[in-house]
Amino acid sequence: MAHVPQIKIPATYMRGGTSKGVFFRLQDLPEAARTPGAARDALLLRVIGSPDPYGKQTDGMGGATSSTSKTVIIAKSSRPDHDVDYLFGQVSIDKAFVDWSGNCGNLSAAVGPFSISAGLVDPSRVPRDGVATVRIWQTNIGKTIIGHVPITDGAVQETGDFELDGVTFPAAEVRLEFMDPAAEEEGAGGAMFPTGNLVDDLEVPGVGTLKATMINAGIPTIFVDAEAIGYKGTELQDAINSDDKALAKFETIRAHGAVRMGLIKHIDEIATRQHTPKVAFVARPAAYVASSGKQVAAGDVDVLVRAMSMGKLHHAMMGTAAVAIGTAAAIPGTLVNLAAGGGEREAVRFGHPSGTLRVGAQASHVDGEWVVKKAIMSRSARVLMEGWVRVPGDSF
């Protein structure tokens, strides 16, 4: 019996923020996978090791969590005033499904460093020493991200003393600007608040009627009050991820919120949209012990936030959800803003399971609509391994 040999595909395994993913240059993919479709999805599923009924992704590069089951495709941009196009694929762990509906804010931090090192940024835009500004077109959501990448001796600087809760070791700081973060393609006509309200009554069968802020910024997100669903906002992963009833409740909230946001027409469609929207719950500041054992005092944060990602409580915070948090916090009257004490603000420090994070956003009221021109936060990124990934030649 003849056996199909494996093929090699140039790839880089990178950490960006609190996520990890396999990065590809578009030009390096097999020809059948250079365009969207079944072949591309099948290839990425095989690379990551999905679908895996064991839930471990042992036979692939995935790490069996939503934070580590990720793929990125980068190409030189044909758009004016942009350096690269960045496409993100969230790979399901147990299903044969790649979700292309949203961005990964954490891996956004690795896009600039990867693009420079991979020769996709014009060398004239990279200083010998200093900071390179990489103009990124985020293809999934049609938005611009500006990455500020430190450069030393003409190469990307990866080491440094910037510490990020949820990441074990310090590294170089990569500052990100998410421009005009309200998602135009999502929901009712692209409005930041697709229902037209800062707070809605969201009816969820089996759960009740919840106050909810539903916002399209960074990533479509449904915010609810922690107390209303029986939590304090200080929970760590095990408190929720080991509770099947709780997970089912959050998925039901997500499905009904997605319908209200105009992202799907019927709750049954939520199974084909695992990456978006996100569900998060907020609470006023309180002391807790982070997953690392670090003490977080009530005075260290403005608000507590816990967020669900791909059906599980996230170990820290998704970068795109951090943009949603910063944006909502800047707009008086949202649940996030109220939990943070109300009033006007241009930055918020929130507590998450791994510690704290600061994100800034400037909001203004224009012609009766809230507008946020950009959200700003810092992350770090590092190459973990580079070379080739191998997959059986008949796997896509």
C-alpha cells in the first residue's frame, strides 16, 4: 500500500500577548490554500491538530485552549498606506471548523514583528534603532491596526522588561493602536451599539431578563453584570470551566445576544460562529488572588471583568475584548462604565483572572452617536520556533 509523504510549509510559531499561533506568509502556503475555502481550512485544521475528540490537539501545533488554537496568514498589502494584510483564523479544537469572523487582539502584537522579520515591510520603514511603525490591515473585520515595534541593530527587539499579566516572562513592549474600532461589518448597519441602546433588557430563556451592554468595538461583545448571573467578578477559570451548567448558560446568553446584535438570525446559527460574539461579566473592584498567586487589591483596578472565549472562561483577557472594555468604559452609562464608577474616562485598568491590564480609549458624542477613533494598549510578542510545519500531503 502506497503512503502519501508529508509536505513541509514554512511557518513561525509565535506568542503574541497571552496567545500563541502558527504564522504563515501567504506566498508560502500551498497553492490550493492561498485562497479562502475548504482546502485552506483543511490545511489549518491539520496543522493545529483538529478536530480532536480527545480535546488535546496532540497531533498538531495547537495547545488545546482557545488561546493556543490559532493561525495567522500575512501578506504584503495592496491597500494604500498599509504595509501588510493580516488574516486570523480561530481553529476549533473538537470540530472541523475554522472561524474567520473576528480578529485576535493578542496575536495582533506579533503581526508587526513577524512582518518585519519575514521581509514583508519595506526596509526603508524600519530604522536601525528605534521604533518601526507597521500599518496593518486587519482583513477579518476591515480595520486598521498600528503596531509600534522596537528595533535594535536593524532587527526586531524581542527581549525587554515589559511585564504582562498572563505571560510568564518579560519581553519587549509592542504598543498597539486599534483605529476606529467599532466593527463596520458587524450587526445592524455597523453601529457601535447595534440595538441603539447603551443598555438593553436581554431576555434569555432559562436564565431570565438580563441588563446587557452589547457593543461592536474590537470584537462584538455582550457585557452583563456578574451579580445578575450569580458571580462576583473575582472568579478564576476552574470556577466556571468545571461547571457544565454554567458553560451552557453562557452559551445561551451568547446565542440570544448574537440575535439581538444582528450577527445571526436564529439562535441555531451560533454553532457556526464560535469566535464571535464574546460574553463578559463585570463587577465593581474587589480584592482577589490571581491564577499566578499574585494578590490584586481592590485599589489596583477600576473594574473587574471576566470573559468567555470559545466556550470557556479565558485565562486572562482577549486583546479584542480589551478594546471592547476600554471603549465601553469610556462611554458613560454602559455597564462597564457604571461598574468602573461612572463618568467620563480615557483609560481603564481592569482585573482579569491572571492579573490586571490597562487600556485607553477616547470617546466623543457626534451627531447623536458615540464615536471612538482609537483604542490603545500594550502587549509583547516573541518568536518561539521557526522553520517548517509538516502535514500529510493528502490532508487538504
